[in-house]
Amino acid sequence: MLRGGEQALSEPEKTKSTDPRVLLCTAYRRFRHDYWDIAGQPFIHRFPRVAVPLRISPGLRFIKQNVPEVEILEYPEWPEYVEKLRQGWDIIGFSFYQHQINEIRRMIEEARRQRVREIWAGNFGAMDYTIPGLVDRVILGPGEDAVAQLFGYRVSQDEIEHPALLVHLSILPGIRHFTFGLLHTERGCPYRCSFCPTPVFEPRRTTVNLESIDRLLAYYRKIGVRELVLTDELFGSNPQYTDRLTDLFSRYRFRWWAQSRVEFSLRNLDVWYERGMRAAPIGVESMSQTALDSVNKQQRLEKIIEFARRIREKPGLLGVAYFIIGYENMTAEETLRDAVRYKALGFDVNGATILTPYPRTPLWDELDRKYGIFDGDYSHYDQTHLVWHHPHISPAEMRDLRALVKNFLNRPFDVLYRGIKRAIWEELRKQGGPFFWRALVKGPIASLGIDDRRPVYFSRTKKPV
């Protein structure tokens, strides 16, 4: 997501047009329903399953909300992309992830063939060392201000305004059960977990304009959305700002999910729960303190255990956590024992991924120096493949190990039973009829009339300078 403020790795060419035609684009789809399922991959694939296909680009929509002069193209099929190029563009910016670089390379080649004057790259995939050689400009971090300058004005970080972002949740394929409103309230991360690209990509902590969030929440309520998913990584790190946000969530009567570090969630759990939080995802990563220390997680096992206990004490509060395998100090047998200890915590839904180094992170430098990063297939950098020479486990063994761990942690019908029990039955016993009407009748009915791909933007609350 090309997103606000910038860190340029290469200087831009001077655009000759005083009113440039700018197109921002994601990677293309290989086929009609080829959208990124942000729930299925880390959790479960078999029936029954929870699917949340991401059919929009939050980062590009943020830019469009704040710089309305640009055009955006989200997950086009290849013919649609080629046809769009024929309209003629001064600048095309690509927003992509590491595992999408193969597709982006093809898109860049076609853009060059059609004589696009200038090509930009943004989002986490732009951190790859090969990208500066393929494009004219690389933007790391938020891109609103960099794009706005093309049109003669600036967008400061404290003026960033939120667009509408909607995703559908399905359990039975093809049937919508809920529509979530996505919300991103804070950017950046000051922590230094060695595997995470965010501190490199966006080290500064900034907040999204609160007035625009209030306006967005009113819109979500108006169209019948009752569930919020916050995509922040460190919700609660700004206490005063977070208090005002959660008060808004409570007044609008949203049920909401918010990911954070375990210490923030522990500190605020009671207040957030009373204000409507019904899932508190955290990154547990491992039940080995040695493994946590090896990736500079700065997290203590006793805090994780305390958090798991307190989650179970809250009726209707879904426990969601993430687990990583592939630490250099663990054999396959030790990894399985770690998974058994982790499952004993009792979280309801568990993500399982393989430790993956990304360019410009400390983990990339460390693993490349000690063992070597051998895999040049970018599609494998999706946290489901081993891309470096592990001292104890081969790539094929690691794939099998992940499948075993994921299925052990998330037996499909167990997950569905626990999810229904925690998120629906316990809440129904607590609230009764009002919950049944809002969450189980009104919300799903409203979802049928919501088009998640339809762009919705708002008038700016502040004029750019």
C-alpha cells in the first residue's frame, strides 16, 4: 500500500505534465475469483472454513481518499489491466507484496512497452532489493503526501482521512454471513521483531484523523455493518487516542476486533471488552522463550499465559492467536512439542505460518549470513514455504510440518464449534434478543446488499496545503 509520508530509495524523474495522469494499481488476478483470502491461508483450508477474500486495496483507497486526482485499479484481470494502460498515463504506481513480484514484473514490462513515462513501486514488496532496478521511484512507508505533491499540494500525517473499506465473511462457500468494516487507525511500529518488515517500512507511529473515523463509523452503521476489524498491529499504544476510539465504538454499538501486543491487550482488556471488543488477536509466535528471544519479540511467556486465561473468562470474547514454526534452534520434533504447549493455551482460532525472512529486515541479513537464502521464486514468500537453508528441516519436510501443525491447532469442526460457542452462544446468553436481532438477523441481511468492491469516498474535512 503506497501510504502517506515517504522514504524514497531512488529520485523521481521530473514529470513534464503540470496535471499528470496517475494510475495506482495492485497485482493482477490470474482468474476471476483469484482474490487474497486473508483468513483461509493462515488458518484452515478444509470445509467448513472461514473465508474473507480481500477484493480491495486498503492502501490505494487511502491514497484515493486523500488525493482524489489519482485513479486506482484493484486486482484487475490481465486483459482489464492492458486495456486500462491504453488510456495513456504519465505515472503508474504499483502496490504489492513480496509474493506478488512475479506478477508485478510482467505488469511493469507491459507498462514500459506501452510507453508509460514513469513507474513507481510501493508497499512491502517494494522493499525487495531488485525493485529499484525495475522502476523509477520506490516509496517506503505511507504514500499520500508523495502522490499529492504531483498535484501541487501536501498531505500531512495528522490530516490522513479514512476511506470506506468493506470485506465479506463466509463459512459456506459463496454465501455471505457477515460484512466487516475494516478500520486502520494507527500506522508504524517502533518495536524491532527481526522477522517483521513493518519497523523498516514504516517506523514512525502516526494516527489517522479521528473526525474522519467518526464519519466512517456513522456510514458503516447507516448501511447495516455491525462488525469492525481493526487492521492495526499495535492497537492501544496511544492511550488517549485509543480511549476516544473505543468510546466511539461503544456509542455506535459495534462489535470489534483489534490486534495488539500482549502487554497492551492485558492492560486494557476489561475496558475494551465492556466497550464491545469481541476478539483480541495477538502474535504468540512460540512457547519457547529461546525462540522468542531469537527473533527479538520482547515478549514473556508468563504474559501470554495470563492473557490466554483472561480471554477465557470473558463470555463471547474470541481468542485468536498466531503461531510460527521454523525457528533455527528447533527440530521437527521440538516444533511439534512447541505446538502442543501452544494449543494448551486454549485459543479458539490459531494462525500457523513458517518463519520467512523479508528484504531489509534483520532476519534476512542474519539467516542469509548464517545459512543462505536460496529460494528465488517470489511466490514462495507467502509464509507457507521454507526459503532458507534450515539446519534441521528440509523445505519439503517444513511444508508437511506446517500442514500437520495447522490441522492439529485448527481441527475444522472444533474451530467452528468453539467459534459458534464463544462468538454467538455466549453472547446470546448474555444479551438475549437484542444481540440475536442485530448480529444474527439484521447484520447478515444487510450484508446481502453490500458491494465490497464499490468505491465509497468522502469529502475532505480539511483542505490540503
